[in-house]
Amino acid sequence: QVRLVESGGGLVQPGGSLRLSCVASGINFKIHPMDWYRQTPGKERQLVATITGDGNANYTESVKGRFTISRNNVRNMLFLQMNNLKPEDTADYYCHTCRAGTSFWGQGTPVTVSS
């Protein structure tokens, strides 16, 4: 059974930083691409960043230069370092992966950027 558990969200002022974590179980973590998505009420989930098993990363344009996705294939963990946060980054953030054509999601962790 695949399980993804996020943590690290919270309230931060504009310009601040947060580091999100996701612990994965039930998959051969090191071979699976992993993603971070985010969602605000009434909108579709948006892909924020993705990373391959060997560490190649891609980002949506709005977070380039501010967010860094990384992974630890020994500890089965995925991270999202978010710097210079803006109010428009406010959302629920979700860890995601696919296995055999099936999507798996964590429960989400909320990030609020506000003064």
C-alpha cells in the first residue's frame, strides 16, 4: 500500500521560507519520479515541481529561482525548500507519485503566506 505523508506547512510572512517534507512508503522510492502540487479553493491542482529518481528537477515558471525540490532515496523522503515566499504561494501542498498508472497523493499540508 502506497502512503505519502506531508509535513512542514504553516504560516509565514512574505519573503520568508518553509521546507516541506514527504515520507513515502509502499513503493520502490528511488525509481519513481516524485512531484509537489498545490491547490487553492475552487481551483485545480497545479504542478509545482517534479524530480526524477536520479535527481533531475523541473519547476513551474512562477517558482523558478525560489523553490528547490530534492529527495533522499535512502530515507524515502521528498522535500520542497520554499524561499522568498509570496502571498500567491498560499495553498495546500501535496506530494504525488504514480505507480503502474495509478496516482497516489498525500493528505496535503497547508501553507499560508501573509503579514
